[in-house]
Amino acid sequence: MAVYTDVTEEELSQYLRGYAVGDLMSYKGIAEGSENSNYLLHTTAGTYILTLYEKRVDGAELPFFLGLMQHLARKGISCPLPVERRDGSLIGTLAGRPAAIITFLEGVWMRRPTAAHCREVGKALAGMHLAGADFEMRRENRLSVPGWRHLWEMTRPRADEYEAGLAAEIDGEFAAFAEAWPDDLPSGVIHADLFPDNVFFLGDRLSGLIDFYFACNDLFAYDVATCLNAWCFEKDNSFNLTKGRALLSGYQSVRPLEPAEREALPLLARGSALRFMLTRLYDWLTIPDGALVQKRDPSEFIRRLRFHRHIASATEYGLTAL
Ligand SMILES: Nc1ncnc2c1ncn2[C@@H]1O[C@H](COP(=O)(O)OP(=O)(O)O)[C@@H](O)[C@H]1O
Ligand SMILES: N[C@@H](CCOP(=O)(O)O)C(=O)O
């Protein structure tokens, strides 16, 4: 469920006067998503998504996220285009929250992605990496190693409640990352959360990328590693080599990975698994049962982490020489 803030018809009609999007015909809350409140809007001018940004999004960072979508859309990446207000700004205030309207993308997300979908995602990710090269704003990845440490300090005391021995195991992970985490690989703007629910398809054709609210500047190969984690494991947590091969060859058909990126991929995939395990564990331990925020299962990412620990080379993910 992701409608945390209710909006009355009167408030919304008033708000829309700040935009050249016609008059309100209907609107309804969207159940999917987890961070913000989203509404589907029908106006006399078309269909839009209205987002009210909730507490977990820092309002000061909205110009980066919305500016990035605008930049990428103008470069031909299929992603929502933020709608400008009559005064040229992208962000307003509605029901006491920062708010924005973005264009509606057709398509559905794949509950059971195939290798063909994975290949399309790899291509789209590489296209986004290239298109972001001349985006002028910067945002540090607050969910990289120092951010993980902070989350871990908060979750460690209760980690063994989730699984006996987890605290010691994750301490070992941090010890491994302290020495080895790379900082000299090709970097730029990354999506950082390109999971299946953030990619729309019409059949096998990718129709759009959404949810840029974790986007930041970081290593391109880390984004690739996150996609391997998000797209190439099956429900039983086994790695699907065919999907890995498809995703990586799709990516490399647009942006070939450098030798150092290939070499770092197992470590980056392990770090990415740790990142999603930690945010999920934090939510698991802190969000009360019955709350509106959807809690996701940390154990999927504990298993991925263990899998990556035993990978010696990215060829085991299906990476082939070009
Ligand atoms: N531009 C868009 N076009 C069509 N649907 C969208 C668009 N943006 C968001 N949605 C819908 O809203 C849902 C939640 O959006 P998302 O950005 O993932 O929210 P959150 O940041 O809260 O996780 C998506 O699953 C999708 O159904
Ligand atoms: N992809 C993350 C959760 C982020 O949720 P989203 O609805 O904003 O994509 C995870 O799987 O843990």
C-alpha cells in the first residue's frame, strides 16, 4: 500500500491550476510502491502520475531526481517526464507535502521476467549510464559502504533475532569490504534500484524505467551487480545463468565492461546484496506489523550474499568475452 497522504478533490483541483494540464476528471491512489504516495490522474489533457513525497525522501534532493528524469527523457531514455508548473518549476506543495506531476508510462512490470526481458534491462541500464554522462547535478550514494555501516549499527543488536549467527556473519562481510571495495572504476549517474517493479514492458519490449528516487553518482558496475541480484535469481533463490548471460550481454551490447569492472563484479554483487539485505532487515525490525509500509523479506538477500561469496569470476554470472 502506498498512499500515505490523502488528497481531497478540492485541494487537487486547486493544485492543478498551477499546471497547464487541463481540468481534473478523476484520480485514484496507487497501491504499489513503498516510499511515497502516488495517484493516477486523468485530466482533460491526458493521464499523469502525481507523487507526494513522504518522510523518507529528502525534499532538498528532489531537484536532482526530477532534473535527472527530465535530462534522461530529453535524451531519449524512456522514463517519465516531470511536468513543468506554469512558473517553470517542477516541485509544488500539496496537502503539506512536496509534490510533482510526471507523465504516465504505458506498460506493466514483469512478475516472472524471462531472459529476453533481462537482455532488454541490460541494454536500457547501459543506455541510461551513457545518457547520464552530461547531467550536471551530483548526488552521493548515501547507501554505499558508510551508509551500510550506519544501518548495521542500528540493526546489529537485534540481527540474531532474525537469524541466529547473522550478526557475526555480517561483521565478517564488513571486514572483507573495508579493504577491497573499489573506488576507481568507471562511474556516473546510476539508477541504484532497477528491480522488476521499476521497469515496464509491453510484451517483450521495454517501455520505460521508473522510480529514480535512489539514483545517485556511483560505479556503473555496481548498478549492473544490483540488476543481477534483482533479475537473475529464481523464486527458490537459485541463480539463473541464462538470465545472467542475457542481462550482461544486453548491457555490453551498449556499453562494454572494462576488465577491472569485470573483475570487481562478484564483490560488487556481494555488496549490493548486503545493501538490500540491510534496508530490508532495518524495515523488518523497526516497522510495526500492520503498518502501511510494505516489508520485504531480508532472507532473499542473505542467500544472494552467500552465493556471491563463493563466486571466483564474473564468468560464473554468464559474462562472456566480447
Ligand atoms: N510514470 C509512471 N507511469 C505509470 N505508472 C507509474 C509511473 N510512476 C509510478 N507509477 C505507478 O506507481 C507505482 C509506484 O511508483 P514508485 O515510483 O515505484 O513508488 P515508490 O517510490 O513509492 O516506490 C508503480 O508501481 C506504478 O504502478
Ligand atoms: N527494491 C527495494 C525496495 C525499494 O522499493 P521501491 O518500491 O521503491 O522500488 C528492495 O527490493 O528491497
